Amino acid sequence: MSEMLSYTEVATRMGVGVTGVKQLITDHKLLAIKTEQGMAVPAEALDGDVPVKHLSGVLTLLHDAGYTPEQAYTWLTTADDSLPGTPLQALHENRATEIKRRAQALAF
């Protein structure tokens, strides 16, 4: 598992309050998963001090397909030779169209 950030750490990076971080998670704009230490945000879900571009659209598609946050995280971080890399890496590299298409196909 990659580096995980507490809500407080994310709030500090983003320059918002913890309530703002929780709202981003509720709105599927940011991903949080259960860890042994409680709820945490994968550091790789951020691009500096903002959520990775297009992450919210993919999270919404995965949510609509019935994925839990933990399942979404697994899908986003599992290597796929046809990409290459992981879907999350592709989002970091601004290759969102293919990732959104694949996430949308999961609902069918």
C-alpha cells in the first residue's frame, strides 16, 4: 500500500479544513479508504495540493458501478499491461479518456 495521509495532513496540503476534505470525499472528488489507523487518503490521489485531475469523474463512475472506496483504490492502483501502468498513473499523466472508458464499462 502506498503512503497514506490523515485528513489533517490532506487539509494542510490543500489549504482547507478537515471538514472541506470530508466534503471532497463525500462528493467523490477525493478517495479515502479504511486503514488500521482509521480513514486515510492515498497520497497518490493528490497532485501537489489538489486532487489528481479527472479523479472525481472516475471515482463517480466506480461508485455508480457499485465499487466500495477500497475496491476503487485497488482498481486504480492495480497495474495493467495494456495501459501500461496503473489507472491512477494514467490519470497523473493526463490519459483520462481511456481510464474513464474502462471505469464506465465496469458498470455493465
